[in-house]
Amino acid sequence: MKPAPPPTSQAGPRALVVSLHDVSPQTRGECAEILAELAALGVGKCSLLVIPDHHRRGHFLADAECAAWLRAQAAAGHELVMHGYHHQRARRDGESMGAKLTTRLYTADEGECYDMDRAEAIGLVRQAREDFRDLGVEPAGFIAPAWLLSAEAEAALRELGCGYTTRLGSVVDLQSGRVFKSQSLVWSVRSAWRRQVSLAWNALLARRLAANPLLRISIHPVDLRHPQIWRQIRDIITRALADREPLTYHEWLTHQRVSAGL
């Protein structure tokens, strides 16, 4: 695997990108509630990470109400982003301890693109892109579930002309190769100890990132079910909006490209 390029300096306004992960027919109710609360805070547009067939439990194109809702979100200014296809990865025989820890403990078997080969990634992205186009949306970005993207899958994204992806700690312009360092705040809520660690870690991280030009906040629908977690998310967003402009990933990256003359 080639070493990652060095981080690139960031231009444009101080920005806040709020991304809502795991958007699908199964989570639409919670997602709608979250978007309404975010709009009330002053975040009128987000990057919505949409799973075409979430855990193989129903494709968004097969759910007319969900498809109409997604189109409405795009028309309202939200960005629809490809977020894997099934958001699942089957366990395999002979996996290393590192792979088990990453795909089972860290992400509960949802690291769909963790070790995906190039051919499989090309097929997945082509199908996802076609499905989004059937909605009437041209997606600019692809973000892997849990940000676990293999080197071969990233190469496939470049080959297919995807505009960008993100990692936990960076935003990657796939067409120019520029990498922008920015750690995302994200919460793990699967157990009480995870929630307490998330609260402490994100309080610290928000302070550490106060001077960073880009602040990224990644929300999952399940976060809404935990009052302490949701209160912290709201508080961090409210403070960030004092001097940051809410943008989608695509809008933010457009600022970077224009500033660089690309």
C-alpha cells in the first residue's frame, strides 16, 4: 500500500460539515427527526450517507415513500452520498486477530469495504451510482461504512471518477489526490461504557479541533435514542455555529478546489 499523501492546507470559510450516516428506509423516521432538529439549530444542509439496501432489508428504490423523501432532501439542499451498498461484511474463515478486532469489535460486522478487492468495489459503486441516478441524483462522493476502505476499493473510486471520500481523520479529494486532515467527531452507543468514553473523548476532541478550519460531526440515527449523547451533539453544533458556516462535503471541497485553481 502506498503511503498517504501529506495533509493539504485548507482554504475558505471556517466550516462545519454535519454528516448523517446510515440513511435508509429502515432509519428514515429517525433521520427526519434529526434533520428537523438540526435545521432548528441552524444547520439547514447536511451530507446524508445513504445505504441503497441496508442489511438487505429493503432497497430505497423499492420504497416509494423513502425514494420521494430522499429526492425532497436533495431538492432542499442536502447532499446524498453513496455509503456502501448493504453496509454489511460477512465473517470469513482464517481472519487475523487484527481483522477480527476491526470488523467485529470496532464496527460489528459492518465494514463492507474493509478488504474489498478492486473488481468487487467497481461493481458495487457502479450499481450504487445507477441507483442514485434512478432517484435523479448524481452523487459526488462515496464514504465507506465505518470509514473502512481498502486500498483497492479506493483505487476503484478514483478509476470510476468519484469526487471524494472521507476517512475518520481526513477528507480525500480523489481526483487531485489532496488529503485534508480533519478528525471527525463520532459517537459509539452500543454499550454504556462506549457511551461514556464517547462523551469524554468528543468533549476533548471538540476543544482540540477548535482552531481547525473544518469541523466534522458524524451522526448516526441511533444517537437520537440516547439523551446524553444527543445533548452533547446539539451543544457542540450550537457552539460551532457561532463562527462556522454549515456546508456539505461537496460544497466544502468545491471551496478547496476553487481556492487552489483546480
